Amino acid sequence: MRKTDISRRKKYDFLIIGSGIAGLSFALKVAGHGKVCVITKHKLDETTTAYAQGGISSVTYQPDDFEKHINDTLNAGAGLCNPEVVRKVVTEAPEQIKQLMAWGTRFDKTQDGKFDLHREGGHSEHRILHHKDNTGFEIQRALTKAVKSNPNIDVLEDHFAVELITQHHLGEIVNKWRRDIECYGTYVLNRKTNCVETILSKVTLMATGGVGAVYQTTTNPTFATGDGIAMVYRAKGMVENMEFIQFHPTSLYNPKERPSFLITEAMRGFGGILKRRDGQKFMHKYDERENLAPRDIVARAIDNEMKTTGDDFVYLDVTHKPAEEIKTHYPNIYQKCLSLGIDITKDMIPVVPAAHYACGGIKVDVNGRSTIGRLYAAGECSSSGLHGGNRLASNSLLEAVVFADAAAKDAIANISSYTFNDRVPEWNDEGTSITEEMVLITQSQKEIEQIMSYYVGIVRSNLRLKRAMDRLEILYHETESLFQRSTVSEELCELRNTIQVGYLIIKHAQQRRESRGLHFNLDYPKQLTL
Ligand code: FAD
Ligand code: SIN
């Protein structure tokens, strides 16, 4: 049996799980109000944030205004957004952009010194601030640098959060937040020592990002396994809206590559046109906004065209745009495609939809508080009410930074009323002596990805969902039994988490007896658009 290491028990006022835009911006805001620790399962800058291409939305100049951004967000959200949250995020955007710049983020500007604004699907105006076609990389670079140079923030890389430490106070109102479950920190697998350590905290922020790795074809990095959502669900916190998985319409068709390389939606804002392999345009058949319709509509249209023609992909065509402009605005996409023999100034780009973003997640209130006391959540792992049934493009980096700010303010205001819970036991790994063969884990992981892609993808049906649930149940029992018997490993924890996230997606999809936003079920063919 592996021994737990009591001497390694650490205590922090603010514990942050995840080092993307949500986690690091929260860390920078609370630093100075107590001891801060960021844990992250790999390196500090290995995040989905670093993959973001298109940019971050914010109203800047006339003729754009807050009401237009609010309406675009509500329209995309298919009647399920929380209007109060939408207003908050949209109106706080300019302040948060200033903050990102103060931390060192550079956004592209035009020759007259104004922001060079892009436009993406569902946006009625040009309002996407960006840094070339690698905005997320630039934001991550700036935040990582700011965090590394802040002496108040400890960073623990290669630390994998396994489970939240919580206590259920039966029927008791434990604090003014009303929550009867409280979070006291987390058990963490130190990947270097292979020990499970206990980290105690007064306040914890879950910022573990998305769930794309649950699907076979995804733009998300393979570590996007929904760990935070699964941990909160196991701790009996509320998770909602998981049926709303957003498929990005245009990932590069290159079957051997995982994750799939994204072809930013900004390319359609730039004039890119979707075409079938026979060269025919098709978006006019589906929506009057054609190539700039919201993502759910474009992804379903592509899916339908591929099914009708039997083709494995459609094309995105920018060859009619000036070659120099393409290279200046989209240097990374240009280089990537060129490395595969596709010169996008002359050749059309083969594209397919790919799982991209989880609109649902850990339910939080306007202050970023989850339903578990002392536990906040922000970024893609959370469900704030901004996205509703379908996220508007480039609203996620924005949501992450606005809600990290709200959570930081609330946590700072409450931190003095908490103490550490020293009675927390060490991780118990009694009876877990075996290390399982990796093949059992990797094979189950592949099965989940297939189940989710075949039965719980862009188009669903009651029968497909039932089949997915039945198959997943077998994997669930096998994996739980494995988990009880085995020493903890990152691979096994991720497998367990993807199964739980898959279960939540299917369960929520079954509970929604209608087609709405990103959830399209053939048994309820009429798409509701409130
Ligand atoms: P992340 O950036 O994913 O960070 C999560 C962190 O949690 C990581 O550090 C990870 O290692 C850590 N972690 C996870 N589990 C554990 C664990 N068990 N223990 C310890 N650490 C853990 N959005 C936009 O608004 N605009 C865009 O242009 C845009 N482009 C995109 C392009 C691509 C290809 C992709 C995939 C997404 C894009 N998105 C975009 C979405 C956006 O990038 C993400 O929603 C956002 O970056 C999520 O930030 P986050 O801080 O919530 O999580
Ligand atoms: C993109 O650049 O198309 C991605 C934008 C987003 O996911 O918001």
C-alpha cells in the first residue's frame, strides 16, 4: 500500500484548481489578501485557454453598444440565458479587457491605434478583440508571466486534484451562504512523488475547464476530461445543462490528429464560405445569416450535408480573399494547413464539426459561488447562466474573466470568517494494492469516446441516448470497481471523470424533452427558438 505523506499537508487561504484564464485571473486578484496556491495537473501554461484562436468579445466603439451584444448573446442562447448574468458579463467586459491588458496581454490594433475587431457567427457587429489567430496563447502567456512574478502565489505543477474534501452538515445552516455541504480543500496526486497529499483551504476555486475529451473528434486538448465537474458532482454539488455541448462547425479534417486543429470562426467573419465537395454553397438553405449563423445551426447544417452527400467533410473557402491579408490575419492557420500541403490562399480547407465547448457545468450564482459552501467555480467548468442553450462565439474567455473577478471579490469579502478544518483525515488508500494494466484504462477511454460520438453528438434520439446510457453503465461499474482496488493514477482518475461527465451529458439530454439550442433530438424535431 502506498503511504500518504502527512508532512506534506499544506494550508492556503485561497486554493485554485486549474491554471487557465479563470484560475490565473482569480489568483492575481486574491493575491495580497492571503496565502494563494494554484494547482494544475500539468504545466502552468498547458491549458485550453492557450488554444483559443478567435478572441474575446467586448463592446468597444460605435455603432456597437451593450444592448446589441446582450441581444446577440440572448438570441444564441435559445431562450435559456439568465438575462441578469448576460447584462453583467457584457457591461463588465471593457473593464476586464483593461485588466487583461494591464497584466500584459496585447490585442491587435489597426494603424490608427484602434482595436482591430473581428466578427464571428451570431454577432451583429465587429466586436472580437484578438491577437492574430492565437489570442488564447497570448492571454495565457501574459497571465503565466504575471503569476510567476507574484511572490504571493505558490504554483504546484504536476498536481492532479483527485477529490474535494467536503463535509455534510445534516440540516444545518453552516453560514450565510445557506450551503449545508462545505469544502475544506482537496486531495491531490503529486505526479512526481506519486503520493496523495492533502491541501487545506479556507476557500477553493474550481477552474478545471472543459470536457471535450469525452468525444472522439474534439478541438479540446486530451486533458479536458471534466475533472472539476465530476468532483463536484461526486461531492453532491449541483451540475446543470450538460446536454448543451457545443460542436464547433469548422475543425480541420485530418483524421489522424487529436485534438482536431481549429479553423477559427473569424475566418467566416472575414468572408470565408462553406461549400460542399462539389463546390456548391449550402448555408443559404438553413439560415438567412448564412455562413455567420450561430454555431448550432452551422454545425447541424454541415452534419446534414455530410450525411446527405456521404462526404467525410465540407470545405471552407477563403481563396477569393487577398493572399497577403490571409497570411497577416491567420498566420498560424496558414502555416498549419501548409504543413499538410494545403495552401489556403489557393486551396479550399477541408473541415468537419468537432466537440468544442461545454455550455453547462457546475452551477454558480452571480458571485461565482457553487452550491457547496466555500467552493467557487469559474470558466468552462461552470454554468453561470450566460450561455443558455448555445454559447455565442468568443463569450467564454470573457465569462471566465468576469466570473473569476466576481468570485474573487466575494471570496475576499468572506475570507476572514473562515478557519481551516484540521480534523480532515488523510487520503485513505487502504486495500488498493494493484496497479492496473494501462490497456484496461485506454480501451475503456476509447469506448466512451465512441459511445458519446455515435449516440450523443450533434443529432440525438431517445433510442440513441438510451443505448449510450446502457453502454456507459457497464463501463461505470467496471471502472468504479477498478478504482476501489487500484492505487490512484492520473489515467484512472481521468477515466472515472469522463465516465461521470458522459453520464451527466446523457442524463441531462434525456431529461430535456424538446429540441433546443445545441440539443437536437430527432424525437422532438421542432426546434424551439424563444
Ligand atoms: P482551461 O484554460 O482549460 O484551464 C483548465 C486548467 O485546469 C488547466 O490548467 C488544467 O490542467 C487544469 N486541470 C483540469 N483538471 C485538473 C485536475 N484534476 N487537477 C489539477 N488541475 C486540473 N473561447 C473564446 O472565448 N474565444 C476563442 O477564441 C476560443 N477559441 C477556442 C479555440 C479552441 C481550439 C478551443 C478548444 C477553445 C476555444 N475557446 C474560445 C474556449 C476557451 O478557450 C475555453 O472555454 C477557456 O479557455 C477555458 O478556460 P478555463 O480557465 O475555464 O479552463
Ligand atoms: C473560434 O475562434 O472560432 C473559437 C471561438 C470560440 O470558441 O469562442
